[in-house]
Amino acid sequence: MRTPHVVVVMGVAGTGKTTIGPLLAARLGVPYAEGDDFHPQANIDKMSAGVPLEDADRWPWLDAIGTWAHGRAGLGGVVSCSALKRSYRDRLRAEAPGVVFLHLAGDRALIEDRMSHRRGHFMPTALLDSQFATLQPLQPDEAGVVVDVTGSPEEITDRAADALDALDGTSR
């Protein structure tokens, strides 16, 4: 029997991390944690004002997510976290070495359209360009998969679960 993964659902704002994360967690039978809940209020205030975070703002947030992921090692879990830079993913892996990344990726126009229709989220569409500029795709030496975000949440979740299974060489 394989050990359940701790999956970090990553990608720029608007790719569906908060939608796909809980669906994937339910599919895998593991808990879900919303990465935004790990942000200190100062980070939320900055982003709400349209000010991109600096790396110094992100370190405590990434450490908190990494601590959660470490606590789920061997048990499985899904957590959302933009994890846009390799250095951010390295920081998460330093705390939780076994994490696997699920990169939700899509066309900028589609993502901007989705962002423009969501309500009650602190990340404004104006920060999307900075997110794409910051994004460093997964490298071959990083455990993870890339899944396209076109289609329904259920279709995306199906592709994600299949990709994660293929990463393991197992079947659901």
C-alpha cells in the first residue's frame, strides 16, 4: 500500500487552487488546508491594497504551510499555495521533503476572466501580471505534475488525480 501524498496545489491567482484543492482532497480521502488561511493579516492587507508581496513577506507564510505539510507526512493532505518560485517550493520541501506539487496552469485570458467573476477574494486582477512574471514552472527534478485548467472543476480534478496516479505509476 502506498503512502498518501501531501499535495501542494500551486499556480497563479485565479487558476482554481481553492476550488480544485478541496475536490482533490475529497477524491483522495485526505484533509484540505486553504493556503490563504496561513497568511498573516499584514500580507492580506498588502494584497488587498494591490501591493505585491515581497519574499520577506512570504517566508513566514511558506514556513507555516510547510509545518502543516510536515505534520501530514505519511497521512496525506492537500494544501493550496501559489508556490510560484522555485525558492518557495524549495522552502516548502525543506520543511516537508515529501510534498508533491500539482501546478494548475492555464491561459492568461481564461484566468483573468475567472478572476473578474469571483467575489470576496482579496487578490485583485491587477496583480495577475506580477504573478505570471514571478512564475517559475516546475523543473524536471521537482516531484510534481502540471494540469491544464480548462473545463469544469470536476474535469480538472479528474486530470489532476490521473496525473498524480501516473506520477506514482499506480492506479486509482
